[in-house]
Amino acid sequence: MTEKTGWWRSAAIYQVYIRSFADGNADGVGDLAGVRARLDHLADLGIDAIWFTPWYPSPMDDGGYDVADFRDIEPLFGTLAEAEDLIAEAHARGIRVIIDIVPNHCSDEHRWFQAALDAGPGSPERQRFWFRPGRGPDGSEPPNNWKSRFGGSAWTRVPDGEWYLHLYSSRQPDFNWDNPEIRTEFEDVLRFWFDRGVDGFRIDVADGLVKDPRLPDVDDGDESPFSDQEGLHEIYRSWRKIADSYAGERVLVGEMWLPDMSRAARYLRRDELHSAFNFDFLVCPWDAARFRDVITRTLQAHDEVGAPAAWVLSNHDVTRHVTRYSRPCDTGFSFADRLHELPVDRELGTRRARAAALLTLALPGGLYVYQGEELGLWEVLDIPDELRQDPVWARTQGADPGRDGCRVPIPWSGDAPPFGFGSGGTWLPQPAEWADYTAEAEAADPASMLSLYRQGLRLRRGLPVDGLEWLSPADGVLAFRRKPGFTFVLNFSTTPIPLPDGEILLASGPVTTELPTDTAVWLRRS
């Protein structure tokens, strides 16, 4: 195969959570018409591609990740024809389109799962999923002790007495990838969307498709029987052949929360996935040594397989980083405890988020920008309980506040909600304080977060760079050189440091002869 250019190796990719991006039909929910109306915002931002969270028909039990039909568009969002128009309009602006694919599970309203319920135990229809008899004399106990990642048991019993597996919501039954029919189905789904012009897929739960067929009990925290199984590599080699058969360099991006970075890198060999999210970087606390360690390990693991790193600070599942970095301590992230009860210093968090933006923009590889990140939006922590929609909130009986706080609709313009999102209100309430954080207000402010992202993305694309060379500054300072383009310095320490020599290309905050705390700068030697 001829070596390709690898646009994805250094791409800046913008994540659109459609429900919360922009509303084009005044029903309070984002849709494809809203996205199409805001494409110029993304073009002006300077991104290379858009990643869309699931846009398929869905009962929206899990925000669209419970898919009822993998070959159509959710009517709440629009039509298949509108999606094809959106792809064409993005391409006309030089923006590629990546869409989510959700191969681990489907909605309980999917035709195959409904057929499985109707067909009964032992039927071919049930072999598409993980149906099993229960344990105990009357089968009233789940087949094993696996826990749902959304809380509670990973098994639900149906009226005929069997149980089915769901690693997430009970409305998201897991597919059985030992069944060849599942493999054929998803290969056809890939072709369906590639034929319509999409440039790639982000693979949800990419590490979880294959399960140990013994379904053994596990100790607390052990996910080995349903994560990172060897059989996954065969699946992704098959998918890679399909992607490579299309013109225009189509890509496959994996979502894998694996504790061992070298294990994750194995999926990025030249005949498997193109890229994967770097979650070690996302969850890293605000600390110079910790960031340097994560970056070093990431680059080493990716270099071993010839793959680019991909840096990410926030997404639709995690607490926005302005809020994480606002805490006086515990500035990392863990699904086990979102720490929403801790006090926050939003000014501190914003200053750190600006510096973190310049860090991600300075690193070799690709990067992801979650919608609203470029505006400096924070996690909305005070959503009324009765308005929360995340199944995590419901399945944990409120012990986990869930992910609604990072999914609040984007503010575009105006002085009060719905801030130009659409004339029909918003499906989750927006804070009144966002009046100063609309895209319209920030576009007019050269010191805004939006202006910083625009400048950084433009500089990143234009500066010649190769590799990364660590420098050895004082404790609490992160510094490296991207030859021949620029030097990056970020001061994590508690006191200002002397500003190194060089022309300031971009700074995350005001600098003089000193670089203040929690401030980053790009410098070019005179």
C-alpha cells in the first residue's frame, strides 16, 4: 500500500455533542441544522475535523449512545439527507467529518434485541447478545458478579427467566462479538457511512467488545474479562482494511480507558487503529512533574508503534477542565468520584485552562477540543435534580451526579439564556454568568479564551516543528523545545520565574520580564 500523508497525525479535531451545540428548529435540542448554521465558527476557529457524538435513532436513555438503528439519523436531530448535506458543507470548508460508532452495545429498542426477547432461550436471535440462565436454585441470581459502569449489576432478568449482559445501562444490551453475524453487520455499517463521505469513526468502548466466554466472576475493579481481550485485534485489522480501501485517507480512532499505556499502543500498529485518546493526559493533576511523566510515557509508547499521540483535556463524559483545575487540591479526574462537592476558584481554573490549552497545542501529534472548551466554559454543578437526564445519576440513586454538567448547551450570543442556542430554550439550563462567555462576546475580545484558541491553532499549523526536546528548568516548571519552531514554558510553581530569552509568539496570560504562576508561553529565539 502506498504511504499516505497522514492528516490525522497532527489534526485538531473538534468534538460536537449535537444535543448541546446549536438548535435549528426551536425545540430546545441541538440538531444538524444548528450545526450547519455554525460551521463558520468552526472554520474560523481553525480546526481540521469534527467528531460527532452519535447521531443515530435512539430513545436517548444514554444521550444517543443507546443506538436503535446504525444506518439512519435520529429524527430529533434531522434526516439522513441533512447529514449528507452537512458532510458536504464541512468538506467545502476544508473540515473533515468523524462520527461515533458504538459497537459494544445497542439500544433495547434495536430490532435485533426485540427479536431476541421474542424468540426465547436458545434461539439464534439471542446468540447476538449475552443471554444466560441465572445462578441459584431458581435462577434468581445474576450469572456472575460483574458490575455496570453506570452503577448496579451488569445483568438484567427478562420475564422468561434468562439474564442479559449490559456493561452500561440496562437499556444498552451488549453484543456478542463471538457471533460472526455481529462482525459482518458492523463491517457493513462502516461501509454505509464511508459511502456517504465520512472521513472516519471514533470507536466507543473500543477496548470492550470481546468478552471472556467463560464470564468468570471478578474481584472489585478487575475488568480483564471484558476489556483488552486479544480477539479485539482481529476485529480492528478487518476494519482497517475497509478504511484503507476508501479514497481520502479514512481513519479509526479508539476510546480505550486502559491502565497500561503500552497495552493501548498495541492497537495503533500500522494494520489496526490510526489513533486513540490519551486519557492519562486528561486525568493528570495540575503538576509539572506529573505532566512531564505522562507526556514522556505517551510519546515513547506511540513511537514504538509509529503512531501519533492524541491529546485531550475534556469530553462529554468528564468534568470540564476549567472546573477540575479550579480546585485547591485533587485537580485530576476519576470516575469513582467526580469531586463536585469541592470548592472551586474559577479565576484560578481559567488561568490554568489557558495554560493547558497552549500545552496541548504545543505537543507533537493530534489534539481534541471539546465544544465550549474554546470559550472557557466550566462544569455546571447546580443543575436541579429533577432536570438531570444522565442514567449514571439514576442508577446510582444520586450518589454520582453524572455527566449533565459538561453537556449544558453552548452560549452563542446575547445577554441571557438561551444565549442564541435557539429560540426554544435549552434542554438543560444554562448559567446566567455565561453572558460574558458567548462566542459573540469572546470573538470581539482579543484577550478571550476564544481568541487564544484561534491564535494558537493558527500558529500551530504554521510553525515548522519536529520532535520534542525536554529542557531542564527549575522545579515546578515544564519546558521543552520544538525544533526549529519554538520553545514552550509553563510555570506550575507558586512564584514567578524569569522569562527566558526570545520573541513571545503567544502567552496564556500577561507576562513581563517574569512568567507568572500558572502561565504558559511560546518563545522563538531571537
